[in-house]
Amino acid sequence: MPESIYSLKIFHWFDKEIVDSIVNNCELRKYNLWELIIVEWEDSNWEGYILKRGKVAISIWGKKIAELNPGDIFWEIALLNEEQRTATVSAISDLEVIVLNLNDLISIINNDSNNINKIIIERIEENLKL
């Protein structure tokens, strides 16, 4: 697991063991170089992603606006939002992502400590301010 995963804001208050437990219970998905992960204007698939290995490019209207590295999280707002995707995400190397889906989130909220619930609520509030 990349060390940077532990520093993600969503996991800020958790011990490494809790983060490992959450991440290890999520799906691991592989993508090949140039494969599209998310396509702009598609409907939400209720998934967020943490890059475990590799890099992705974020593009809007065909223009690259960002590049993400291992430990970065993207599309976590899609876990709670059914709006269409606002950007395209493509693999710029072979990669592995940890997939967080809505069912995982519900399970975490229902089965874990109040610390997890507090952090999830804080993250939702931050995203609503954007």
C-alpha cells in the first residue's frame, strides 16, 4: 500500500490498521495504459477511486487539467451524487485502483466507529462548499 494513502484527508484521523481494513475490504481493479476509467458526461457509477499503482490524467473537453499519482483519490463525490461525470479520467500507465462504492460506504458507516462517521460527514460538508 502506498504510504500516501494514509495521508489522504478522508483517512486523516484513522490508525493505519483501520485504513488497511477499509482498503483491504474494497475491490482492487486494474486498468491498462490509455484505458478510460471515467468518461465525461456519463452517469455516475456510484464509485470513488484511490490510486494504488500508476498514474491517471484528468481531462475536460479533451484538455488535460491534472495528473494524479499513487495515493490520490478521485471521484469520491460520486459515492453520494448521481450527477453526470464532469471530466474524463484515463490511465497514463498500467494501474491499479482501490474501488470505493456506495455499498462499501454504507457498510463502513453502519459497522464502524463514530470516528469514521465523523470524517465522512466532514468530507461531505467540504465537498458541498465547493
